[in-house]
Amino acid sequence: MTETFVVVGGDAAGMSAASKAKRDDPDLEVVVFEKGEWVSYGACGLPYYVKGEIQSLEALVSVTPEEFREERDIDLRTGHEVVDVDPLERTVTAEVESSSETVVQSYDHLLLATGAEAVVPPIQGAEREGVYTLGSMSDGKELREYVARARTEESFQQPDRGPACRYLEDCSGPVGVVGGGYVGIEMAEALAENGFEVHLFQRSDRLLTGFSGATSDAVAEHLREQDVAVHLGSEVRALAGDGDGGNGNEGGRENNDERTDGAVRAVVTADERVPVEMVLLGTGVRPRTALAEAADIELGPTGAIATDAYRETSVPDVYAAGDCAEAIHTVTGEATYAPLALTANRHGRAVGQTVAGDPTEGGPIAGTAAVKAFETEAARTGIIDHEEARQAGFDPVSETIDAKSRAGYYPEGGTVTITLTADRETGRVLGASLVSEYGEGAVHRSHAIVGALEADATVSELENYDLAYAPPFNTTWDPVLVAAKVLSGTVQ
Amino acid sequence: MTETFVVVGGDAAGMSAASKAKRDDPDLEVVVFEKGEWVSYGACGLPYYVKGEIQSLEALVSVTPEEFREERDIDLRTGHEVVDVDPLERTVTAEVESSSETVVQSYDHLLLATGAEAVVPPIQGAEREGVYTLGSMSDGKELREYVARARTEESFQQPDRGPACRYLEDCSGPVGVVGGGYVGIEMAEALAENGFEVHLFQRSDRLLTGFSGATSDAVAEHLREQDVAVHLGSEVRALAGDGDGGNGNEGGRENNDERTDGAVRAVVTADERVPVEMVLLGTGVRPRTALAEAADIELGPTGAIATDAYRETSVPDVYAAGDCAEAIHTVTGEATYAPLALTANRHGRAVGQTVAGDPTEGGPIAGTAAVKAFETEAARTGIIDHEEARQAGFDPVSETIDAKSRAGYYPEGGTVTITLTADRETGRVLGASLVSEYGEGAVHRSHAIVGALEADATVSELENYDLAYAPPFNTTWDPVLVAAKVLSGTVQ
């Protein structure tokens, strides 16, 4: 009898699972429910779409719905929102957007790939007009439309918006970006490169809190060089609007900030009130777990859906993968939540292989991530934060080095700054944070450290890695080796 | 009593050892004999000096003789050629260039860091005027002078030297480069970028024989796009000269090719006779072992000086490191000869640490290497060649993939071509060869594969490496992971 594999959610994890399962077992019936119209899209590309470097949302789609249906023989049902999972009956119930009807689908294997949603922080005025998030394709579309509209409006083109304005002769805004993580930084770049005066507000005293302080400082300095106004240690208290009597009108603040109707006009922190025409909230994501919770599927300590090594949840034959699920950390062996694209693809694919009859672990994750900020690139992997390392039972020690990215005599080149963290007692490499000029290789160099983490290598072992060398690519000792050499003098 | 550490050879291995030993044990007396005047120089930078991208030979020197003497308190004696090692008496004898006197120096520890020398193949006419090699600083100086001279001579500036001429309006030469390894390719670039019509002759049917065929083909294609005439399968039989009656004079060939006086005027292979004004021999290097052999120090199977894991030779307290010595291969565990800068630095440093009282292994080497060829970059590591793998007891299997270097929708990017080799039975990664456009990351991506080799990882493990991803740097699955994914379907 034909088995049925049902997937809830048609993005990276879901479509990877569906495709792999069908390819490995063509007899399997594969049904995917996706509540929206877009499937298998590269959400990581949205900032570049808003920026204008990518011309259509369609370009972000790696495989179209038609291709999934016709070439891969997957029963992909877009516009279907799954509203209930019944593990006892082994059914899911979906509402059909176009007809308001309800369909019930039975399954033998079920994958929850419901993803994550942008967190809208409990800031007064967060629901005002002109306040955006960037999680979905429609978010991207709205932001691109905003940018295009603003750039054509005469009233937004003012000769001088101050030092934070990137192109004085064609400056729109100002605009506010709340949150100094990947999305906040990528959107700061996207908006600044379109001529907006950008104010970036970060609650913490540094950007990119998952990276090392040295990386954070380098990125903040570069953003400022690019005329982004970086407000650190700036918790946003309210997004004030039209009702408060106009941009930056100090007199009207106390009376009218309570009103939350009307378009956003200012970002208000404890220290300042910055006039803005638009606000982008890049304050993180949280896993979509409502369906799982309603079906009594266990969540883990991180708040995401708990799974075993095969991504199976507490309910047999129900799997969870991607941004809605936990994973195991390469270094600590403990549950972690790091919603990133590669994990979603890999774990989804592993589930597909498993339900097709070949049990496959997707493997642990090291929390590796990369970001470009204008002409700077940065990467991080493993555990860098000492408090986090101590909680995992390590005695962390770090060193930060600056090294030339190419031979000193080579005509091109820059600086790679690496923070490398290890356990003092065992010398085991725990993590690293790297930053360099864009093109000088901080991100690809992190590959070496990921290799060390995957192998539980010590700093001394990493120091002996026989990495490629030629003058146009590095110094004889690649910066990674320099970092290991310096740190190996500290551990033990 | 003060011990004495004597080093023969003042380049990477020798000066790394001397510096590390003196730093770790300031009481040690450290004496370095260097027959030339240059020490601690980056020979890898010579092609870029000849090319004109580096303005002085001094720029290639990382630490000057004065700094070694005054800041590091090393008794560095340039212009001293060691002509004898007496292990029984524990002395070395050096001839002083300036005075023709002889000095005898006793040692407690001795390091032979005599390096390698360019191989001049037994080609008729190889000693003609206008035939160069590129091994030493003085070779680099001569070549640079040649280039500068040629570029100013009216007679070399001809309007059209044919399709291989890079800049028709300012074309010198033609010149011949014999050998399609790193030096040959880097010098082909250096000469072509100076306006010479360059003919590259390679005995094998492909360039870069240590790399995969896919890499070789990509580099050859790119060289041809850059108007270098690449002659594959072209063993050079003779370098003909003035005496043969002029450039390409067919009639005079048989009579006069026997004469080897006069300047070089043509490269002669079995198939053709190519007129040239100059020839660069880039036909590899061999270890300088004469001193060791005279002292009855054992050579290994590769012909280089044999050592143990601490670089100690068959004679107690005599070490060998760098381009004159063997090393152990990461993958096979067998002796190998791969004279490269990082190994020399690392093994020299380890010897310094050892003689200062802290026995240190320099570690095995994976034969990792990188090369830039115009706007292409390539790297290789481990074992790629199937015959070599079989001799080491493996059952090799390889896959070659083309993958996008950045997200498909990202405005920039190119293609990374990776050949990945593994053992069929165990799945263990054996080696890889990577090539991409310059700047698209083939070289730094090889870091991930080195990490896998150092850890004896399988292809499946490599496939699960949590590598950094963001659209400006790769696809969600980095090309390295794509290669592992494809190959893991082949092994087992």
C-alpha cells in the first residue's frame, strides 16, 4: 500500500524533505501544505531585493510550484493553512484560502516545517503604519515598494539630512532600523545604499551579539564610516507617530506618545527621540510552534520543537525540521536553537531520506553564520561567549589577533581579525569570530575552524593544519593559523 | 655551560628555527650560516616582483639580517658557505666568501635547512644566454632586469607577434616558459602582463599535474583566454640559439642546434620550433642534500633528507627541515616531498622549540598548495591522483562538480569546480582540487577540506559540516558541501 508523507510548510526544510523523499522513494505519496503562495524561496536574499540588487522576487525562488508539481511529482498545495494535527488519527486539517473549505489529509509520516516568524517586540507604536518586519516575501515586496516610493517623492529629497546621510544630494528618510543582528545590519546597508539616512538602534552595547566583541566593534566602526548612525545601548521605548504633533516636536511628546494610530514619525529611546519616516524591526525570530503545541508535541528548553537525532518529535512519525525546531550543538552536545538556512535544508533533506526508508541524521550544528555589512564581512561559529562556554562546562580562554589577509608585500590585501576561543584545560577549540574587509576572506576562512569544531580538534592541532598558501591569498601562516598559534601559547 | 645551535641556511626553515630557539631559550647560542646575502625572504613573491607589482626585492624580506643580529641576538653569518659537516666531531666548516678563509664551528644541535634548487633539465642549450630559472633572489633580480630592458628596446616592440601577443601595440618577446607548475604559470602571468608574447611548454598533457584534470583544464583554458600560447604534451628537446642561423630558420636547424653557445633564439620540441627571445625554466626543484650525503646522513625514499617526527635525521642532534627534507603525509602516513613555504616555517619553528628543550613535532603535511593564474585561483590538498591513492592502499573514487560561488540570485559570483576524492570502502576523504575565478574562493574553501583530511573525516561527515552561509559568500550548500553530497552518493 502506498504510504503518504505530509509536509506542513513549503520553504527550505519542507521542500527539501519532500523532494528528497520523492526522489528516493517514487512510490511515496508526498503532500505539502503551504499557507502562502511562495515556496522554496531564499529569504536570506530579501535584503538584497530591497536594496535593488535583485530585480524580482521570483529570482529568489529556487524551484517553482509548477516544477515541484510537474517535474518532482509532489502534491504541493499552496494557499492551504494547516490548522490542526491529530496524531491519534494521523491526520492534518487544512483551511483552503481560496474557498474557505477545510480538507483533512491522513499521513503515515508527518513533517512540521512551519518555520519562524519575526518577533515584534512589545514596543508602544510597533503596529503603526510605516513599521515593517522582514520575514516573508510579502514583507520584502512591501519594503521594496516603500523604497521605490520614497525615492521618487520630492518631499523626501532634502539637501542635507546631517552626517548620517549617505548621499547628500539624494537623501531620503531618515529611517530607523531596530536591532543590530543580521537582518538589521543587512537592511541598514540596503536602505543606506538607496540614499536613506539610517539610524540603527541596538539594545545591547554592541552589534552582532553572537559574534566576538572585536567583530562587533569592527562592524560598528565600518557602519559609521558608511554614515549609518549606530545607536548602541539604545533600547527603543516607543515608536511615536503623527499624533504627537510632528517630527521631533519635543513639546508634544508626553501627551501624545500614548496614541498608536497614524504613521510612525520618531524612534524614542531613554536618551533621545530620533525623527524617522519608516522603521524596520529586525529584532529576531521565534519558532512557530502553535500547531505542535496544540497536538501535545513537546517543545525543548529553547522553546522550539524538540527532536531526536533523526528530527523525530516526541510523537512517533512526526518530524520537525528547520526554523521551528531545535538541533544539537556540535560543541556542547546540548539542544540549541539557531534558525539558519543550511540547517533547514540539511535537516529537511535528512527527514526526506529517513521517511523514504534510509534513516539519516542531519547532524549537529555549530551555529555558524556569516554576514556582509557594506564592505566588511564577518563569520562566527561554535561558542565564543565565555558565560555560555562556562555553562556548558568549559573553562574558556580567547585570544584576538589582527593578521594580514595576503602576503605583506602583495599589492592588495587587508586585515583579518580573529577571536579564537578554546577550553583552557583540554585545548579544545570551542569557537571563533572573524571579520575582514569584504573579499579578504573572513567568511571562507571560518571553514577551517568549522572543520576543527567538527573534529573536536585542539588549538595545537588547528595550528598544524596544512592550509593552502600563496601570496595573493594569505601570509605563509594563514590568519587562522596565527590565531591558533597565539592561543596555543595561552591554553594549558 | 652554554649550548650552541648551528643552522645551515638562512631562509624560512633556518631563520624560523633560529628565532624560535633563541626566543624560548635566550641562553642558547644560535649561529646561522647563509652562503648568500639574503635571509628570510619570501621566494613565493618573486613572480610578483618580476611582474612589477612589488617594487623592491627588500620588500620580500620579512626580517632583515640586522634585525636578526641586533633584535633577536642571533649570530647570523651571511656570505658563509658550509662545506662540511662532521657529526663525530660535532662541527661544521664554512668558507667565508669575502676572505676565502675557512671557519670551523662546533655545535650541540645542528639544523640543515639547505633548501632546494631549481632543476635545470638535461635539455640541449639550457645553459645558453637568455635562459633563466627562478629560485633565488638574484634570479628574480636578473629576470626583472630582463623585463625592464626588453620593454625599452625598440627592436622588441613589434606591431604584431600573432595571437599569443597580449598587448599588440606594446608586445615584446616572444618568450618561452618551460614547465606548467606554479612557477611556470605565475611567470607566464608575470611576463604576459608585461606585454610579452608567452609560450608555455608542458611535457605532460596537462598543466598543474598535482591538481585534478578539471582544475588543469580550467587553468589552461583561462591562460589561453589571456593569450598565453599553451603547448601541452610538448617535451622540449633543445633550446636553439644564435648559431643556428636565426629565428625559426628551418634550413639551419639540423646543422646548428648542436652548438650551445650564443643566446637562445627558439624552443624546439618534437613537433615545432617556436622563436623566442628568452626562456624561463620552471621545471621543478630538488632538495639540496650534498652536505647531508657527505656526512652520511640518510636520505629517504623521495631523495630528500629523511627525518623522524621531530625532524631529527639519522644522526643524533642533527635536524633537517624545509625544502631539503621529507615530511610525513597526512593521508598516507608515508614519507613525502612537498617543498612549500608553510612546511618550512612550521617545521623550522618546531625544531627551534625542540632544541630549546620542548620537543615539538611539526606535524604531517597534506601537500596543500594554491596558485593564482591571472583571474583564476586554484588549490589542491591531499591525494587526488588515483594511481597514487591505490599505491597507498586506497580504493579511490572521485567526483567533480560545478557549483555557483554565491547565491544564484546574487548580482556577483562565478563558478567553483571541485574534484573530491575519497576511499570507496571507508568513505574517508583523501583529497581535493578546486578552481574558481580569482576572488570566488576556491583557495580559502580548500580550508574546509584540509580540516576534513586532518580529522580523517568521511565524505558523509564533510557533507554535514556546518559551514557559514550568506548570499554574498555562497549558496546555502557551499560548493564544498555540494561536492561531498555528490560523492557520498558514490562511495559505499
